[in-house]
Amino acid sequence: MDTFPKQVNLKEGVAELSLMAADDAPDILEFAKNLPSHDLMFLRRDILQPEVVAAWVRNIEADNTISVLARGAGQIMGYGTLSLGSDWSSHVAELRVMVGESYRQTGVGRTLVRELFRLAVKGNIKKVFARMTIDQTGARKLFQELGFRPEALLVDEVRDRKGELHDVLSLAVNVDAFLERRDRYGIS
């Protein structure tokens, strides 16, 4: 795996990337407290709950998940996660990214996606997918710019905290096809 921590240049400023570990749990909880309620509504994990963050750390320690944190000025700017498949889907990984509201448009989201994709390639992953609600246009645009294509629309797939149902778009990219165009996407 790549050497961490490492510094990366963003459109605006610099971030330090590191692999998430157990001692990052308090910082993740603090990061979650500052997320807009709309962002929290659709997270697959309720990262406001210490026991949920502890389970996330256990998945990292069991090598089922790779999570990269981006920090600036001593606080988490965002994180990205690769959830690795098992058994007949061991060649597939789900990529998820969350960026703090004040760090959007800085390039940290794109940087995390690229870093996770680099780790997926090194981990022999053949297909990477991401899921998001239809209204997450910024995220959808980013993933499509990186070569992800719509694969499925899951109608009424998620329920928000108010009980309302929302559609989810699944986008995916074949890693071999992506690698043929990697210079275009800034992946080495």
C-alpha cells in the first residue's frame, strides 16, 4: 500500500492524507457533528454514534474496509472509504466520500476519490461503484468526470430520517477500462 501520511495539493490549500485507525474515532465523531443534516440523512452509517464508528474501525482492522482521511489545519476535511466485496464479489468495491461543508469546491473530494481509486487498483479490484441520491448533483458530476457511468436506478431505495423515500443512482466503472484512460483522470 502507499505510504501514509502524505501531503497533497488541493485547488485551495494542502491536505494531509492518512489511513483511518482506531485513534481517529473521536475526530470522526466531531466531523460528523458539523455535517449538514441533509448529508447525514443518507449516510449508510450513522457516524454520530460512537458504537457505529467503533464498528467501522473493526471493519478496517479486519481488512474489509479502507478509509482515507483528509486533514487540514488539524481537523478532518473529509474522508473516503472503499468497502471491499467478499466471496463472489471479491473483485468489486464500493467507494464512498464525504466532505465537510466548508471544504467543498477545494478539490478534497476529487483527491479522495483518486486516492481510493489508486488503492483499489493496487488491491486488484476490477469494478468500483458508488451510490448516491439523485439530488447529489455535485457528487454525480465528479464521479462521471472520472469515468463512472450510471448502472442502475434504485427506486425508493433509502428512507430519510423523516421517513420519506428517495431514489438512489448506482454508478460504476470497470477498472481495466479506467486504467486505459488513467492519464486523463490523474491516476498513476
